Amino acid sequence: MTSHIKIIITFNSIVLIKLLLLLLISLPSNVVIGSHDDNVPAIDPNGYILYCSCMGRFGNQAEQLLGSLQFAKSIDRTLILPPFIQYSHYKVNFIPFDDYIDIKSIGHYHRVITLEKFMKVLAPIVWPEDTRKIMCYSSRGSQEKACNPMDGNPFNAFWTHFGINWLTNQSIYHSPLLTDFNFADEWKSKYNDIKVLAFVGAPSAFPTNKKATKLQQYINFSQKVINIADAYRENRSFARKPYLAIHVRHGTDWIKACELLKANPDLPQLFSSQQCSPKSSSNPLPYELCYPSIGTIVDQIFRVTSESQIDIVYVATDNNNETLWQLIHDMIPNITLITPTKTLWSTGYITDHKPPNDIIIDVYLLSYANHLIANCISSFSAFATRFRSHVLYLRHLTEFFAEQTLDDDLHLLRDEL
């Protein structure tokens, strides 16, 4: 009797094992059941948010990331992190998100996955090509009425880079519903059946809202960035030394942007100006705040270096104007001025150097400076000022060129912070 029971149990066990093997064989090869491997993400039953980070350069993309992250959490979907887009000699380059930013830090706030990993591991399962739809607020582009996600640069390059092809009849207009956390319930109910909400652009306003800016506390630099920035400091001979960082924007494109303040003298907000002038302000922004004069630049450098006893000044800029750097150094000769291609030493010597090979080095060095003088209008500066406020708690050691022109607004903003 006992042996008969053993035979039945053994037979049933064999049948069960065969059924499990058949089940596993029938599943796609990239699905792992019960896996605890970090490289094999579990499928999110609530779905995903995907977008093209196609607005502006690093500063704009980083700011819209915060609003997108806030939106993804509000509707409880995993946010697919797009690469950062850079432009070099009219060529579009894609920098994997985790090259610059530590993903684990973001994970303390909400679920995320890089676009590269999503397309390789999960897209074949949760987002097969015949189910893909693209979302936009309303029709865009010059072709037939549709979202036309391939229209324009870098849109076409972005989707093509990931092998994503769109048809015009795959468009969904979400007007009048805004991609805003305040409308989370409406998004959950209206689009619950769509596994991947793919947007033409970021599901975030620019500039982003005040609550979203505080999410900067979860945006930290990757170890790769830390390593290359530390190596750069070592190479430029100011590692482990206190330094003042200044962000000087005076490139041709920037000057044209600042002209908006001359053309619209009552303009109370422009780009990322909310970092020094609150959105509630109706006071017009002065031109000097956007494009500070040489006198303003020299005066603030002199005051900070004199008060802090810091004698090293690091220059991050969109235009390497060596004549300007020499003029600044001539007016404040007791500082060591580190520019993209030269170091003007306080001893009078000048040494030549290769410029930083990645803009993220400037972002990092602005963020970690002992004291920072930023550009109030610039979203590039805004990343650093948010990081200093919400990660390093160095708001008191952060200021803006020509900030004295908005004393009342600046005091109000500091009270809010």
C-alpha cells in the first residue's frame, strides 16, 4: 500500500513538473518568473509613462524630468527615463539617463526604468508594435491631422534611435486634460486600458511647478559623473580646495533670448527666473539679470572672494571669451581664475588646458561649489541651485548675478524656501 502511494505521488510530481516546463517554454524568453535579479524588472501592472525629452538642452530636460516624475507618481505608473539629448555640430547625441543621474536615488521616490532597458526587456511584452499609440494635447506638425511625433528635430532622431516608428492613425489627443498631478484621477479613469502612455514631449510644464522642484532631493549625480568631475578638478589643480563657481552666459543664442526682456519690458517671468523671482511676482525682470555687465560680474566676484577668503574662481560658460576672462583677472589679480581652456593664476602665470569634454562637469562643479553665483534666467543654473537647496542645503551660499535689482522679490523667495 505504501509503495503504491509513493508511485502515485511520484507520477503526479512528474506531471506537475512537465506542466511547469511547458508553461515556461511558452513564455517569452525575457520574462523571468519570481526573479530577484535587479537587471530583470518586474512588469508594472499599472502601466508606464514614456516621453521624448525633446525640449531644449540639459537644463530644460532636467527641469521637465521633475514634473514628469511628479505626474508619474500621481497616476501610479512607472516612469520610463529617456536619455539626455545633446547637440554637437548639428548632430543629435543621446546620453543614457543613468550615465548622468543615479537611478537608485530616484527609486526612493517612485518607480523608474531607463528607456534602453524598457525597450530591450519589457517592450516586446507590454508594448508590442501593433498596440502602440502616441499622445499629444492636440494636432501638431505640418502633415495631416495627427500628433506627428516624427516631425521636427530632435523628435525624428529620438524615436528612430530606439526603433520606434509611428503611424498617423495611432494618435490620441488628451485635450482638454492636462498632464498635471491635479488631474490624476481623470487620467487613471480615462486611460486605464492603455498600458504605455507615450507622449510626444514631456508630460510637464516648463518651468515646472513649485512642488515638483522639491523632487530635486531625489536627483543625484551618478558615480560616473562624480569620478570624471573629481578627475577634472585634480587635473586643473583645485581638488580639495574651496572655490567660487560662476555661471556666465553670454553666447549669441543667449543674448538673443535676453533681448526678449527689452522687447517686453513688463515681462515678470522668463525661462527659469522663478529660482530668484517667485511666480507670484508681477515685477518686471531687469535685462541685467539675464545678461550681466562686466561691472556686475567683477563686483560680485570681488565681494564674495573678499568676504569668504576664497581665491579660486571656476568659470562655467556657454562662450569661452578669453578676452573677457583676462579682463576680469586684470581687475581682480589676486584670484586664480579657472576658465575652460586656461588657468590665470594669482601669481601671474597662465597655463593652457583642454576644455571639459562633457557639460555635466560644469553642472557638477556649479552644484558643489563652496559658493555659487548663478544666472537667474538659465535652466542650466537652475539645476545647480535646486541641487544646492534640496540636496546640499547650501541656499545661503547661492546667489545670482544682479540679484540686487530684485531685492523685494528675492527676500520673498528666500522666506518661501
